[in-house]
Amino acid sequence: MKKRIVLLTAFLLWMTVSPAFAAQVKFGNASVHDPSVLYDEGSGTYYIYGSHMQAAKSKDLQDWKLFSRLDKCTLQPDYAVEFKEALTFAEAGTFWAPDVIRLSDGRYYMYYCCCEGSKPLSALGVAVSDSPEGPFENVQILLESGDPGYDATKLPNAIDPCVFFDADGRLWMVYGSYSGGIFLLELDPETGLIQGGQEPYGIHLLGGNHSCIEAPYVVYCGETGYYYLFLSFGGLNVDDGYNIRVCRSKNVEGPYEDAAGHDMRDCMCEPGNFWNNDDIAPYGTKLMGGYAFEPLAGENSDRAQVVRSPGHNSAIETQDGWFLIHHTRFKGNDARYIVQTRRMFFNDDGWPVIAPTRYVTDAAIPEGAECEPFGTFKVLFHGQDVNKVEHVSIPLEFGEDFTVSGEIGGTFASDGDGRIRLTLDGVDYSGCYAVGYDADQDAFVTTFTALSADGQAVWGVRATGQD
């Protein structure tokens, strides 16, 4: 690859502060698996809805408070009766990843799904409420999968819905998990039901032959003019390699491509090669997978966490920018999962890049701190693999002569208004620098997130204890 330097997206080069400024930032950690976000304008509240009727709310995307779960289900206290038809068909005792949207009648439509789990026997339906907190009353089942004669290598498992409006006001539902892949159906914006005149399951976008791909989520960015389809590759358990990927299209119906130019319709396992991650790993722009920032000399190692299997994300644009919300697990604690919010930016090539640290509100960032783009950074390359073991950072020196040295070399530059140029080991990256809260070190530090032209993600977190 040519050793050219590409301008990074114009973002403000935000503050870096020493550990002395840190203030033990507090997060309201909520255990919501597969969080799908909704902003309720009337109350100024963000809601996330997840599997097992879990739901939480927040005013700032940082402090989440759980208000529903299956054993205390405020979304529908009598869920076993209200959704008996779907639970019975799917031979299920719980619910999987839902999505909630508000339609023109002012009511909230919850697209729920039930699945047995060991086979694609699923029911996907819609329920409605006058409040984002429920109770939601069943309307009807929209889709079923797993009937006799159903070919699970080609047809979708009817779970993991995401419902969204396109740029022209048309309503769509993208859905699917493993099995025959990810599919798209148009909905009636007045009723929330499936529009007539379509193939029974809709348009096939990608996946098939039981590829480990699920959790589709689509957003439209008016600035770039693209629809972005987020996906989770791999398995959701702590050692199964869940990771977040994205592809995009100018047309909501596709075809979708990744940064390397792959047509995502080709992304699937070879026939008979079911659940083989090697077949799908080259596809999709990988934004993040399991990782660990290795503490350096003088840094605290007691608080350092190893993130495993981050995934099943949603995304939202607010007046403060774009945010990505996902759940994650941690090495050494298989059962624990929490929701994390991260800032999301779009680089010069129109691809999203994700902050390497959790989002904290601007009010938490101390005033009077100096910007410091130089020094030692813990740099982490996410690669293209479905990594079941975390990738680990390496230390690199960002010198005042704008060179990078250490295990690999490179250059970086700034044009004075926050634009950055970055080349590492001969590869050019486009992304941004920003302030981030390093929870491992309890410090606000300079961070960067960037993407190469072929979709390789790199993160950097400045080491603490530097002058």
C-alpha cells in the first residue's frame, strides 16, 4: 500500500488532562442485552430495550436505570398471556431482542420476537402502547419461521428486528439471525404492519448457510447520504468472538458494501460449512471486537478490564452528535454484561469510527486542561478476524516531530484546526482525536479512533502519568 498520508476528518482536537483532574466518573450500569435505543422527545428521555423484556432509561446516555426485566416486567406484566400465541409457536419461555419506534399516531410500537434457541423456530410480532414504558398490548404476529418445509439455510430466522424510516419517510424492518441471513421488509407507516406485494420474507441483504451474523441495525446519515447497516459477527458468549461490523449503501434496499468494496450479498458460509467464521471474516467493516489496553509502567493495573464479545448495537443521532450503544462482556466473568455508550464519528471517507472509551457527558470534563497530542499511546489494532481472544494494545511514541516510533513506525500531522493525518506501518488511516475517560486509569486522556481505506480499525489511548 502506498505510504501516502490521508487527512483525517475535521473534528476538534479536544482536551487531555492529567490524572490529577480525574474525579472517579460514575456510570449507571444497566444489564440490558441487545440494547435498541429510542429517544422520547416529549420527556427528553433515552430508552433502551433488550432481550428478556429488559429495559432501561437515561437522560444523558451515561447514567442508565433499569426499569423492566422478565421477572419484574413492567413492559407487560401479564406477558405470558398477552403474548401466548408467539411463545407457544416458538416453544419459548422468554423474548429476544426487540425494537421500539413511535409512529404518526403518537403511539409506541414494539417489535418483539420469541425463539426456542436451538433451532430457528421463531415468531416476530408487534405490540403497541401509549407510553414508551408500556404496558404494551399485542397486535399480531407478523412473521414465523421454522414451519415444516422451511429451509433454514436460505430463509431467515424471524428475530432481531430493527424498524426505521428512510430518507423519504418510508418505513422498513430489517431482521434476521444466522440461518438464511439478514432480510428487509417494507412496513405500512400508518399501521406498522407489513406492506403487501412483497416476497414473504422480503429482500435478502446478506448471510446464509447458518453464518454467524445477526443483530442488524440501520441508520441513515444525511451528511453522507448513506444507509449504514450495523451487524454483529460471531457468537454472543464471552469466548465466542462477538464483534461489531458495518456496511453501507446509497439505496435502502442495497446492495450494501464494506470499506474494502465487498458486495455483502456474497457474505455467507460455503454450503455445508455451517457456522464457519473464517468464511465470513473478510466481509464487513469491523469497528470493534474484544480488546484490552495493556497498562504501562506507572499505570494502575488493578482496575484494568478485558472486554470480550461487544456487540448487538444500536445507534442514534442527537444534537450532540452520533452515539453507538452496545452490550459487552468481560473476561473472567462469563455471566456479566452491561450496556456501554460510545461516541461515533464519520471519517473523510464517510465511514463511522467508534471512540475507544465510554461516553461521559461534557459536564464531566474538567475545564482548563491542555491539549496534548504527543506522548506515549496505547495503540490497538482490531484486525479483520472474529477474535474470540481479545486484541491487546502496544505502546507507541508520538513525537513532537510528528513521527511515530516503537514496535512500528509512522507519521501524524495536524493542520492547526483539528485535522489530523496519520500513517502507521505504511497504512493510512482516517478518523479523529477526542478526549476520553480512561476508566482503567481514572483519567481523562487524548484518544483516537481511525479506519484505513480497506476498513481496518485502530484505536489509541494516551498513557497517563506524562508531563
